[in-house]
Amino acid sequence: DAGVTQSPTHLIKTRGQQVTLRCSPKSGHDTVSWYQQALGQGPQFIFQYYEEEERQRGNFPDRFSGHQFPNYSSELNVNALLLGDSALYLCASSLDTLIFLGNTEAFFGQGTRLTVV
Amino acid sequence: GQQLNQSPQSMFIQEGEDVSMNCTSSSIFNTWLWYKQDPGEGPVLLIALYKAGELTSNGRLTAQFGITRKDSFLNISASIPSDVGIYFCAGQLEESNDMRFGAGTRLTVKP
């Protein structure tokens, strides 16, 4: 049973460029959340996707956008990259029916390390 | 914003010792989760708590959901070298259902 998989594992981009990160949720999961983790900090919630729509959003600018596909996989897009966007980007998957019942357990991928130079 | 204050920031202990860490906030949470993160990996869920006052164990780990719903603690008994890592608390805010993470507790265990 594959867990959450993210690609690529590492990425270097230049300031001003755009980047797309990908996530495949754990088998059977239909909800994907994205987090940004700066060095030495805890993950910060970016947004959550369910049924191909953004359901919740954290305090991130519109440069951060996402997409969820019919197979539940998801992409995170960041436009006009800034040096401060350098971080580990984590994807977490969960099952909506469990969320509805109050079970918020989420399983994380190993992340994509983005470096903006 | 609604911050989670996690303490201590770091701990250096001897193998076999017990460890305690906690998270507090001025906001009310519906859920508390405790994760462990190893270098280069994503966080791995250790314990989930859903009710105020709930005390849950997972092997040598014990965590509690505070009665006020504004805090939680995690205890690790009889620490071993593989307990080394960064431990994060995470809580789902009652007012917005947002998930917030603490800044982490870095645990070092000396053999």
C-alpha cells in the first residue's frame, strides 16, 4: 500500500520563476492538504483540496495556487518565486468521511525541498 | 494569529530517561495530534486526541488533551536512541477548523 508520494524531492529555482509540485495521496484517501515548512519551524497550512476544489486556505498569497485531479492527486503551483519561498513543501492526505466524523489524522509525504536562488 | 507555543525547544537526555513536552495556546482546539519528524522526511503521526481530558498511550508514548482544550502534553518513557528527532504538536482550531503546528521540540538521546 503506497503512502503519500511527492515529486520532485529537491528543486532549485530562480527568483521570479514559477514552480509546480506534485502529490499522490495514500491509497483510498480523497483529501489533500499542502503545508510549507521553513527551516527550524513547524509546517504551516497552505490549503486543502477535496472534490477538485479548494476547501480551506491558510494565510498565503494568491501566488500559491493548487489543483486536484479526478484521481485525487494534487499539484501546488507557486508563481513569481521569492527567496523566502525556500522551504520544505509537504503534502498530507486524509479521508473526508473521517474528517466529517472529527478524525483529522493526516499522513504526510516526505516533502519537496524547494530552494530559490 | 492563533499560535501554538511548544516547549521546550530542545532537550538533551540520557537513554532510559523519561521526556515530557507540551503545547499551549490561547485558542480552543477540537483535536490535538502529535507527530515525529526525522531529517529529510515528512512528519509521522504518533498519537491523535479528540476529547478534552482524553489520555491516550501508544507504546512508550502517552499524550493528553487538556481539560481547557487549549493545551496538550506528550510523555515518552524510558527513551531509546531511535527516539531522536523533532516532535510537533498540531491542533485543529475550533473557530476555523484550520490545522496549526507548534515549532517543534528537538530531542537528542545520548546512549
